[in-house]
Amino acid sequence: MGKKIFVVDNHPMVLRLIANLLEKDGHEVRTAEDGLGALDILRSYVPDIIFVDLVMPNISGEKLCRIIRNMPHLQGVFLVILSAIAAEEELDFATLGADACIAKGNMSNLGRHVARVIELSNSVNSQENSHFIMGLDEVATREITRELLSSRKHFEVILENMSEGILEFAANKKIIFVNPAALLLVGIPEEILLGTEFTDIFCGQSLETVTALLKDPGENPRKISAEAPVLLNDRQVSLQFLPVAGEGGNSTIVIIHDVTNRKQAEEKISEQNRFLSKLIESLPHPFIVVESEEYQVLLANSSAQRQLIGLADYPRHVPGTVACKAPLPYLPFERVRQDKESFLMEYVEQGAAGQETTHEIHAHPIFDKEGKVSQIIEYRLDITERKKAEQALHDSKDALQKALDNLQVAQQVAIRQEKLASIGTLASGVAHEILNPLNIIGTLAQVMQLEKIPASMRKNLDEILAQIKRATKITNSLRTFSHQHAFEVRPVDIHALFDKTTALLEHDLNLDNVRVERHYAHDLPRIEADEDQLAQVFLNLVSNARDAMSSADKRIIVETRPKDDGVEIRFGDTGVGIDPGEIDKIFDPFFTTKDPGRGTGLGLWIVYSIIENHCGTIRVESEKGKGAWFVIFLPTHPPRREKCGPAEGK
């Protein structure tokens, strides 16, 4: 059964010879004289065997072989290289995708080799002899051909590695050569691009520009410059057209330069220049650029120009017409030239009517390639009003700070008083509703202890009575804040009261190796107060100080001194101190830093409430790791309790 065979060779005699041989054997034969014509046919024609000459105009045989192997519909074709240069170069035709190779030499033997190839194409193992070049021993090596092939390879390497795109199209404008750089720019596969009309790779306005340029071919080079590039695959490119005259017909080489990055950079620079020009011009204050030697003005915005024209000591003209020097002072320019860095100064200018205007002068260097200061930027801000405002702000700073402090204290006091009011209401109910059941439970537990009961049960009853005692103590503390107790005021000696109170804790303090240091004022007056409540304040503060100390140096320091119309008492310790974030919370009810079970969080709350009832103040001074000081102020003759101020902030 005959096969469909396609022969590509630029030699007409070879084409006729092979076609006659094949047609006699019953095969269907089609021919093409160059690679360009072959591609046009192969886009719609699928033969069984293709014979390709390597040396052809308008797409070489090597290029055509690679393209054929990249065309999906031709994957099964048996590809044969028919070459007269097989003896001049080491031809590895398998890398070109060919299945066999015939050295074109003795025409009388050519038919035999072609028949052998067709026979190989029918074999299942057609590749077994494919590494042999048929008829190679019949072809003589020609030195001139070898030199030409070497020269061709040299130029191919150059073209393949050029960063510029190189493209060639024939007289009919169909593309016959393209290097890798051009393929990347065009973005079309080589097997599709070759044989495509050159103008078809452009569109829109770019197509019109290229078409108009090629309308009258001429013999001289033409170009589309980088200043007015065309778009190619969304890239901006310049094109240079070089006509080439050859025996096989005229063609045109196109050198493609990708100027996208350059044009984008130019546009960005231009956009930035426009932006900077508008920005400088829109500045309400004078902005100038001067040369660094004579301070001649090179650029000035409108505000600076008005200032320069208005100076009586300088020529009445603006920069850009006649040279004009920058206005005084020159010190910023001199400092920038000397130090090669920016300089800032304030300058007070005396007006004609004696008024003063304060300017803030900024000067910045501009360097040349050698690192020298070639130009200087200066701009001036009128800060007269700002200086007045700063002075006014400075004058009112203390008053504003004091108002802020008072506001913060008032806010804290309001919050704490609201909490105290709520807990006082709660305490009234708790004292009545909880103490009675506690007393009953305690009585029953004591009665049960009198009976004969197991030791384990007696231990449980002891624990019940201990917890009842603790709950009763907490409840009685709450009663303090509900003000359900008598408030007995009498003259109190602070020193004697503290000594008496401390004596109650002397045993516990000695066990914990805590020393109490007293620094009493000799002239401390007596105060009118509830002695029992003040004793509770001292007990709570001493107990807290003892619990806060864990180092070897355990000391409680008490200092007293007269102050205003009262006394100041300072309680200090050498404990761990208080975290800054906890200082504002320590007087809140039920807030404690002690471990669970060691404190109720009511001790300092009781202290705060008692001091508030005495119209006094209490504050805390502490640093983490450096102990704490509780500073109390109590008036000698307190007003009525409803007229008392806040318990903090004195």
C-alpha cells in the first residue's frame, strides 16, 4: 500500500528525481522548495514520511525538523534528513528529532537509500539502524563547505545569545527566522510564529504604524525609535529594519529593542518631576535652590520669588531672567558647605516698623558625583505665631497639669466612693443575715464537742469553728463600712497609740525577725479621732508590711511630723514593693496580692474607709523590689464627716 510522502528540498532536480521514484512505487508525493513553503503545507497536511534537506532558504532544515517535532498532529510522522553536508560536519540527526538520515551524494544510489528508508519506516524497530547515515561513504568531504558550516555555527551562537530580538521576514513579509530573545518578546511559539506574516504580531495603533512603514519597502534601513515605540505583546519596543538582498530573494532583518523598562523609568521620573514641581510651587513658604559658591538662586517657588522681589537690598527681578542672590542670613549655606550635612536654625528678622518675625530656616546639601556640595536647598517657615503659642502653652502647662491631676483624683475617688456605697449597702444586709446563722452553727458545733464523739469528727468540728471565726471576722469588717458602729472622737496621742498597737503584734514580729524603726517628731500634736479605729489602721498596715517582706533585711519604718493643720504619718517597709499596675487597685474591696487563703482583700479597704471617716488622706509610694510607703494625713480638728474631702491625693 502506498504512503503519503512529503519532500522538502531547494534543488528542483532532486525534488523531481525523488518524486518520480516514489510515484513509480505507488506513493502519494507532495513537495516544497523551502521551509516556509513546507510549513504552509504541513499545517493542514499530515504525511507518513517527510524528507527534509538541511540547507534551505527561508527556514533551515534543522529548524524545520524541530518545528515538525513540536507540532502535535505530526508526532507520528517518520522524519528523514536528506543532506549533502553530512560528510562536512558531525551530524547528530537524532537530536533534531529525525528517524533516519541520507547523505545526498551519488544520485544513482539515492533511489536505493530512499527505498531503504521507506522499508525502515514499516519496521516496528525502525530505530535500530537510525544512527547510521546512509550513503555517507559515497560523499566526499569538501573543505570549503566545512568552513562555511563553521562560520554559520559561529553566527548562530551569537544570534542565539543576543539580548536583542532578531527577526527576519521574506519579501512576502512572512517570518523565516527568530532568535530566542525575539521569541520571548513576541510571546508566540516558534512553530506558530515561523511562516506568520510579520505585521500580524502587532495590533491597534502599533499595527498601523508598522504597516505604514513597510508600505514602501525601499533599500535603506528604517526604524521606529525608542522615543515613539510601538507595542508588541504589551511591551514597548523600538524596531530597526535592515534590508538584505540575496540570491534566494530579498528579506528584511528586524532588530527589536525592548524599551519598556526604560520608558517606564522615564515616565516615572517625569511623573516625579511634575509632582515635585507642583509640590514645591504649592508650598506657602519660600523654597529656593542655590549654587554653593556665590549663593546664586537656581530655582525659587512663587513665595520665594515674592520675597526676593520685595527685598530692597537686591535687584528687583526674579530667578530665570537675571542672576539673583539668596537673601540673608548666609550662615545656613556656610554650615552646610562646611559640614556637608543639613542645618537648622531660627532667625529673627526685624521689620521696618520694628516688629519681629521669627523664621525657622532649613538648609540641605545636594552632592555631585565627586561627593562635593554643588547646590543647597533652603526653605523658611514663619514660626512667629507658633513661638507665641509655645510660650502660651508653656505658661499654662502647670495649670493644665494640675487640673488634669485633680480630674484624675476626682475620677478615682468617685469610682471608689461608688464602690464603697455599694458595698456599704451590701454590708448592712450581710452583717444581719450572715452573723445570726454563723452564731447558731457555732453554738451547735460547740455543743457537739461536749459529747463523746470520734476523734476524726472532733477534728472536723474544730475546722468548722475555725472557719466560722474567719467568716465572723470578715462580716464584722464589712460592718465597719456600713457605719453601723459608734464613732467616738477624743484626743489621741499618735505615738502612744502606735506603740500600744505594735505591742499586740510584738510576738509575731519577733518570730519573723521584723524590726520596727520609729522616727517620731517631738512636737507632734494630738488629734481628735476614734482611737479604736486608728488602732485598726495601724494593725492592718503593720500586718501587711510584715507579710510583704521575705528578705533578710526586714524593717518597718514609722515617721511622723506636723503638717499644715494636722499630722503626717509615713509607714514604710523593705518588702517586695507593689507593681505599678496594682497601685490604683489596692484600696478596692476584696483586691489582694496575697496567695489564696492568706488574705481577704479587706484590710486596706478598711484602712481607706477609716481615714476617709476622719477627713484624712492616704496615698502609696512604691517601686517594685524597693518596698512601699503608705503616707497618711489626719487633720488635728476634723470637720464633720459629711464635709470631708477624698481620702487620697493630699
